[in-house]
Amino acid sequence: MSYGRLMNTSTRAAASAVVSTKRVDFISELPFEIVMENIVPRIIHQKDRALSLRNRHTYFAVCTTWSQRIAASDESIHFYISSNKDFTKDDWMRVQAVAGYIKTLTVTASNQQAIFNLLQYAHLSSLNDLTMTVKGSQGHWMRLLQSIPALKCLRIISKMMGSSLQVFEMLQYCPKLVQLDITLDNGSSVTFNMYHNHGYPALRHLHASYEAANSAIVPRIIQHFTCLDVLRLTTPMISYEDLSKVSQLCPQLQRLLLGNRNGTPHTENALLQQGDSRGIRLLFIQSSLFHGDCIARFLKEHATRLESVEVLLSASSISYISSLLHEPVVLDRLRSLR
């Protein structure tokens, strides 16, 4: 064999080896519908469709287009970061490639370095739903929120243990926020600045969960969210006086949920789309959260507007509810009773 032929053979063999290890991005050439309906469901089959951003062995290991299409494929897919210590620079580069397509993200990694890396590598331009577990210093969380001005849904789980959550300082970076969930762990509280008088007209849905020691914060929080459509309070005890203040402060409130409730009946959304927007129309009450005749008084107060009522009764509250049968109370708009 001549020297020239030997060199050509060696060159072709080397080229073949390179080709055999090269990744071919054929995903970008396929119709979007085929990828979403036939390929993605075979990879993402978890019921809750939660994908860890640190998992580099499955969907992020294929190609950039593949990662981007998975992130953009379905509103129900959400990503999460639970730890920063196992991330390599290559991992963060993969996160960087897909970050602009992420719509829902949960961050439980509370160390400052994790948030710093997230800010450095991830431009979350499409993110509209963020859940974050807050511990320690809150400054890096504020910097993260400052980088997501289009955020619409924010869930804050406070594990400050003896410290106060600076929720209103955080909200100044969320001008388009529509839904806010605040969960205060035992020992956590909320910081109120006496000079803070800013309102949030875009915010329509508020869920506050807290311990009995924080029950006095209800009116102080609500006074900043006077355009609410939906309010949910999860607490060991709620006073009638606080409920009356809620009604006064939020004249557009339509759905009031008091206690723990799983799911939302489809009929509720249909009811909310009908009629005007003033007055509480849908009410859920967990009766163990109230003393005495509080529930009966509240039902009478809003009798002319209520269209859907659901009450989880306790033994102590049955007599107070049954007393309504002997009073001239007419729920003439009521269409659903559970």
C-alpha cells in the first residue's frame, strides 16, 4: 500500500471516529407538534412534571434545542433548584441555555452563592411563577426578584425563625405581580414600615398562612392589597373583627377561603365569570377556626351576595349554624351549598 493511500485511509478513519461521537441536533428540524406530542411525553412522564435543574443525565444532556423545547413545551412543567453544591460550571452553562424558556421555578437553595450563580448564568426572561424558601439574609433574594420584573406569581416560604420577612421590600421589585402566597413558619413574622403606604392594584390573589401568634397581621397586610378578588387565610384562629375589616378594605373581593381546602370546584370559576364584581360571592369556612357565633354572623352580613357556600363543620359550631334556621335570613342568590 502506497504512503498516500495509507494517509487517506487514516484520515478517513479519524474523520469517521469524530463523526461517530458528534451530537447531531435533529430536534430543531422536526415539526414542533411532533416533538411535543410524541417525543417529550416519553421523556417527561412524571405526574407533577417537576424537573431538577441539576439533573445533567437526561434531558439536558442531548442538545440545546432539546432542552429549550422541553422547557417551552408545557405550562405544567416546573423546574427546581434544591442545592448549589453539586453544580459544575458545565451544569450552569446548560442552565444558561434553557433559562430564557423557564416559566415556573422553585428555589430552595438558600445559600447566597446559589442565588449569585443563578443571577450570573440564568436570564429568566420568561419566568412568571417563582417559589422561594427564604432563610438568613434576604438581600440576595431581592436581587433575584429585581432580575425578574415580569413575575406574576410569587410564593414565599419564610423560615426566618425569630426574624421578620421583609415582604414589602421584596414586592417593590414585582410591579406586575398578580398572585402572592406567604407562608410564615413558626417564629417568623412580617416587617411593617410605618412609612410604607404603597398599594398593589395589580395583585388580585393573596394567600397568607401563619401561626396564631401572628394573627394580628391580617388587617395590616390586607390594607396594602385593596384590589383583591381572592383571599385565602390559613391560621389557627380568625376573629370576626378581622373578617369585617377584610370586607371593608377589599370591596372587590369575590372569593374568601378561610382554612385548609383541597382543590377548587369547577363551578366556582363559572360563577365568578358572571355578574358584577362587588361583594363576597363564594365563601369557604373551616368552622374550627372560629369561636361562638362568628360564622352565623358573617353569613348574615353577606347573605344578599353569596352564591356559593362551603362549610366544614365542627361539633361546637353546628348549633350556631342551625340557629340561622330560626332567623329571617334569606340567601336568595345561593346556587351552591356544600
